Amino acid sequence: MKIISNPDYSQQQELLERPQQERANVETAVNDIIQLVRENGDEALFAFAEKFDQAKLDTLRVTEKEIEQASTLVSPELKVAIQTAYQNIYKFHEACYTQDYPVIESMPGMTCWRKSLPIQKVGLYIPGGSAPLFSTVLMLAIPAKIAGNKRVVLCSPTDANGNINPAVLYTASLCGVTEIYKAGGAQAIAAMTFGTESIPAVDKIFGPGNAFVTRAKELAQQQGVAIDMPAGPSEVLVIADQEANPAFVAADLLAQAEHGPDSQVILLTDSTTLAEAVNEQLRIQLGTLSRKQTAEKAIENSKTIVLESIPECIKWSDAYAPEHLIINTENADNVAEQIQVAGSIFIGSYTCESLGDYASGTNHTLPTYGYARNYSGVSVDSFVNKVTYQKATPQGLKNLGPAVDFNGW
């Protein structure tokens, strides 16, 4: 990665800028896709499946037989790993969720309270392509299961044979999701926004994706459909000092870089020696990756910035607002306490990003593009509406009535 040493603060915005596709091109393409799906429904989805996935489909909904068959195609070892992740994620999200809140008597005879009610219909988008994210099924379907959403719809693209990745289907079934459709990209978002002959319109759409999926979700909001967040290409920022193991740092950077060519990785450090050692490790480890070309393209969007101190690294990290933040320094716990803005924080040299991505228990559906400044990662709270209640007794009405009746309101 390119190393920038002691940049001036005036360069911060430029140096921390995310890579972006031509927004005008994305906008035009997504608008066209949405319009075709809105006008032609399933017919448009079949056409897009053939165009983008080279798959000739005659039906969109995955059958029970396909789900059962998928289970036989997943190795016992992977099933054990998925089940371990399931248990950890379920345990964490259930513990963090509060359904009922205390009843408060705001004044004698006037009580107020709050309750979490499940959103009726939710849509889960699971990316496919070269790296099907069956882990994302866990991150979305488990909170939905805990929330108790009445209808959970899952969309994911297929391979050229018209099959969704077996691990995606197995994981969905494990989480209790059986309404699964063969649709990917912006067209899947359009289908869940407007509905087609096969795919129902939903109330809220969840799931990560590329720039086209992200823009489609943003446009869905204009049609009254909520979204989890404008989550685009994934990213990681690592804060590391001279005590960090450069091999560990490089591995964390590459684990994110191989997600996609438009991913971005940033290293902030106070050590030029470490920066150079990490670059050497990147060269060594790149050669071992099956997704080497993807990682190399992501590295082109990435950089190492050498600053004067770790406190300066903290300031620059907060300015970037990373989706994933890894702290590989001495006193990492203390550094973590000083962070003000991040999607998810990984503390210490042994807490690699892949732990949180797959199985630690937290959620990997996180805000990107700096949205960590004002969005949180997905949780059970994302799948519910928090409804407030109030109830007055005759005495309560008498007590509060004069204040409400005051004509100064």
C-alpha cells in the first residue's frame, strides 16, 4: 500500500476519501432496473437473471425440495461452524434486546410505557456472486427470528444453473426462513419494494450489497419502504503501533480487501518501521490468497498513513468513521475507550475481524461510507417498531388536563 508520512491536517479529507463508482452511471442503471421491475414484475426478474447471472429461470421461489437438497451439499464441518456461529449470534442478540420497558407514572393517574412490536414484513438481501455471504443470513435472520417478524422474505442471486448457494439455503433453513426467492442485485430490491407476481412487497429491507444495491435501497426509501442503512462496499481501518505484529496487521487488511475490488482498507500507525513491515507482509500473503486479484484491486484504493502518535491516529479514525475498526496497540482497551465513531471495534492483536464477521456473536451488517457517524449496526431493534402507550385515570385527566387545556400551546 502507498505510505503517506505525517500528512498535514488539511489533507485529511482527501486522504480518507472512499473509492466511488461513477454515481451518474449507477443512478441511471438502477432507475432503469427499478422501472422495468415495477412495470413487468417477474418477467423482468427472469430477464435480469439471464443477463446478469446467465441463469434461465422458470420460477423464482425456492422449493422445499431444493432447500432439503442443499443441506446434503454442505459439508459436516461447515454445518458445525455455522451452528456454532448461530448459537453465539443468537445468544448475543437475545441478551441485547429489550421487548418491554418499565411503566412510568409521569404524574399521579398518568402512566406511560413503551413496547417493541415486530415489523410485519421484512426482506433480507443476501449477496451472491463469487463470494455468497451465507454468514449474512445469520446476521439478519437471527435478529428477525428473535423479533418475531410475521413474514420474512429472502432474496439472493443464483449461479448459472439457477441455484442459490447451498450454504445460503442451509443457513436460511436453520434460522427458520423458508420464503426464499431467486433474485439478486438492484432488481431484487425493486421486487421487495413494489412486489411482483411472486415476490411480496415488504415494509423494511435489510442487507449489504454493491453500489447498485445500495442506491436501489436508497430509492426504496422514497417509496415508503424502510432500510437498515445505506451499507455499501465493506471497509476496515487498523490502528497499530510499533509493538504490533506486522503479519497480523497485514492479514486483517487482506481479509477485508478480498471482499471486493471496491472495498477499502486503511492503516493508521505512528511507526514507519511497522508500515514498511506490513507492506512486506502484504506482498507475501497476497500470493497465498485464492481471491488475489480482488484483493489487489482493493489495495489500490487503500493506503497507510503514518502519524505522530496514537492519539492522532484516534482523531483520524474518528474522522473516517470506519465500518470495522481494529485496534492492535499496547493498551488497546484504553485506546478503544477513546474512540467516538465506529461501526464495530475489534480490540487487541488476537481479535481479528473475521471473528466478528462470522461467529463472535456481534453483527457484521454495519454502516459504511462514514455512516457510522449516525447509524448503528443491525440488531433485533432494527426489526421492531418501538410503540409508546399512555393511559389516564379520571384523576390523571383531572391532574394533567389544566396543563393540556392551556391556550398557550
